Amino acid sequence: MYLAQIYVTHKPSILDPQGEAVKNALHRLNYTSIESISQGKFFEVTINADSKDEAVKTIESICKDLLVNQNMETYSYEIKEG
């Protein structure tokens, strides 16, 4: 068994209106030291795989097929055994 933690964020060239809205709200609450903030998605996936290589192939596949809009988003992940 493997646990994958997947982080999906906007590409740097994509406007993040939700992140901007959160930053503006924080500024109104006097958190003026906040320079930028971005919003993304986080997934935890438990995988029943025979090897870490098989788990990586599965994670790459589900990210490309479903979890990530590759035109607007980028992703990274960590896979842990156990």
C-alpha cells in the first residue's frame, strides 16, 4: 500500500481570482504583510500497488486523466509506503 499526497496549483501565468479575493480579505483584516496567496487543491490517495513504480504510474495517470486541467494547472506529489 502507498499513500500519495497530490498538490494541484494554478500555473504562474494563470490569474487566481480566489487567491486574490483571500489576499484582499486578509488585508482588510490588517494582515498587511501578506504579499500573495494562491489557492489550490489537495488530494490523498491510497493505492494498492505492488511497487512504488506502479504507484507512480497510477498517480501520473489519474492526474493527467482527471485531477488536473493541464491547460491551467500544474501538480506535484509525494508517495509514501505504508
